[in-house]
Amino acid sequence: MIIPCILSGGSGSRLWPLSRSARPKQFLPIFDGESLFQKTLKRFADPAFSAPIVISNSEHRFLVGEQMAEVRAPAEDTAIVLEPVGRNTAAPAAIAALLAEARDPDALVLLAPSDHLLRDTDAFAAAVERALPAARAGRIVTFGIKPSEPNTGYGYIRLAEAGEGPCAVEAFVEKPDLERARAFLAAGTYVWNAGIFLFSARAMLEEFARYAPEVLARVKEALGAATRDLDFLRLDAELFSQVPNISIDYAIMEKSERIFCVPMEPGWSDLGSWSAVWEAFDKSDEGNSVLGEARFVKARDNLVVSDGALVSVIGLDHVMVVATKDAVLVADKAHAQDVKVVVEGLQAEGRRETREHRRLYRPWGWREEIAVGGRFQVQEIEIKPGESMSRQSHVNRAEHWVVVSGTLSVEIDGETRLMTENQSAYVPVGARHRLANPGRVPARVIEIQSGAYIGDDDIIRYDEAGAPFSSK
């Protein structure tokens, strides 16, 4: 049995402004209408794999659940583990090994990031097949990407010999300068480190006990104190924060003598910058790539990504333009890695543009800011069929609702009525209220908030018995 473990952390900085910490790149539906996370799920839908283990940031729990449902990912026996804080990749590897061992002492684990693109899934499946004998024999197998260029943005793996593998790993090498990268390419025994691993749960736990016992001990404690929350397994926050913050490469791979590698060519990219996205996208005869709507005049080899605005590029080459409703990035592709400098500066200023978009996704649907002023805010809300918002009230603001599509059940101070298109309701300050969608299609409403204070923290939520409680 091969149990896929899908790693879905990330801070959302490298593909800013489209990617934000609340919706990092693996959840962006920019490849054929699907996200990288969904493509990863579908990659492991083959009968050769059992139900996956998904390890995610707690903040992204509902994104994970919703996107899994959209691609009808297997629900039975699927484990969704929520990390309260990020602890790099060693901790998830230990979690995966422990959970897999509990399912089957002889289980194999395929540990893979959810934010990488693999265009040739058949080549990947063939590489996994080649790796199986070594993994079953107790080896920890990593998958290396045969380099197509002397890239300085990737870590490298030095192999004992060239070939299809599995072959012994001699060393893990940090990102080189251009001269060393060229030498690696010429040698023929170096591959890019893709961060994908196949191992038996038993073998990985033995290596953790040998080389990173504190990581294993702390993970066991946090996992033992984990609690169930709907479909999620929440790791204990206090205990998990004590797990050493270290990568699986530093904790195990660079120390173990059981590491083998299978080279492969699956059309891989880690999409670590907008220039990498340009390389992955289809291009016009002039080399321009577009997601959204754009016009080009005397312009070549450009990337435009827009979530609404029409973008025109005139007389420019090798430029990236990424336009969202609250931020625009314009940069030369040669400086794609410097996006992180902008993000770091905005984070230091506490700017919302690094955390979230104007459209915020919730378990019941989404809400999107349209306009905001000193004493008012206007937003559009969509509620999914069969879903409802929490029962709540506000101390400082009143609300007006206008239904623009679908049917809504509107509750205000204990009275409930149905509203359809073009009907409206008024919610006075302090009134307990709730919106629900009893229909079979999404319902949309325009909400106008007005009052002395309209912050998101002006909210009191109530349970079904009418008692107030605190919840996000």
C-alpha cells in the first residue's frame, strides 16, 4: 500500500499579489481551471494509491476541504492534519510515517509538495514504479529532476552514478552559483532536488529515532494530544510549537546512509516565481502568456495575469504584469525573485495585501469587499446551496441586504422569511440575524454596513440555544 502524503503549507509570497498567505499558490485555480493542490490530488487518484494524508496550515482548512470536494477526492480514510504553526518539512514527514504505520505497519509513504507542477504524470508514475523495490527494501528514495539548464535556483543531488536508478546518493548540494551549476550539468551525475520522497513508514521512523529523536518525540506528543474537528485532525498547538523547525533534508536526508534517488523527467516545475509560471503557460507566436484578458502591441515574451481588469502592454519585452483588485505588480522577468523583497516590506508595514484578497472564502461561500468608507462598507456575499452563516449581532453597525440572485432564508430577531431577487431587508443595530440558502443554486446578496464602527471584530455569534460564543 502506498499512502500519499500531500504537504500543503506555504506563505503565499513568491506569486504575490495573486498569492496571499490566506490563499497561497497551491490553491490558485490557474492551470486549466484547477489548482496545483487539486492536480496533486488527482495524480494520486490512481488505484495504486490509498486514501491520502493531507497536512495543511490550520488557516487553510476550509480551502483544503472545498477543493478536495470539487475534484471528488476520496473521503473515506482520508486524514487532513492541521498544523497550528509551520515547522518546515521534517515534522510532516514524521507525522506521515506515524499515521501510515498506524494504518499498516508495512505501508509505504509518498511524501510530495502540493505546489509543484508535473506535466507528464505517466513519467512520474513510471519513476514511482522504479522506486518501489528500493523502498520496500528499507531505502528512503528521493526523486531527482534531470536538469535541463544550469539553474541556480534549485538545490542539487549528487548521484553515485548516472542512470535511471535507483542509485545511491552521495550528497545534497545547496543552490550553486552559475559556474558550479554549469559544472553539475556537464558532469551528468547531478539532479535537481524536487522534495519528493518514497519510504516505508518503519524505515523513516527508524531514521528519525537515530538522527532526529527530538523531532519524533515532540511530534508524537502533539499527535497524541490532537483533537477531532469536523473532518480535521488538529495538532495540539502548545506541543506542536515545541517541535524543532527543521527541514527533512537537514534532519534526515543529509545524514542517513539509506538514501537512494530515482532520476525522472516529468515536466516538473516548482513554480517558484512568476517567470517560472510564464515558462509553464502556453504562449503566443510572440511569446506572450495570458491568464485573464490582455492586449499586446509590439511586445514579446511577456506574462499578464489579471483577475478582472483588461491589461494592455505596448512596446515592452520580458515583462510580468499581475493585476488584482487591490494590488498590481509590474516587473522585468529577470527580477522575478525580487517579488519577495516587496512582500517583506509590505509585511513589515502590516499591509492587508499580503494576507488576503478582497474576496474571502468561508465554509458557507465567500464575501468580497466592493467599497469602504469612514462609516460604511459594501460587500457582495455568495452562500452555497444548503449552507448558512452563523447567527450573529453587531454592537455598532446596522446592515441592509438586497438579494441579487437565488433564494435566501432571512432570520432577524427570531422571525424568518424567504427573500428572492430584488427583495431587501434591514437589520437594526443589535438585532440577532442569520442568512441561509435553502435552495439548490448559489445565492448572492449585496450587504451594506453602516455605523460608528464597521470592523470585523464587531460581531457576537450565538449557538443554536442562543448563547453567545467566540468563533472565527
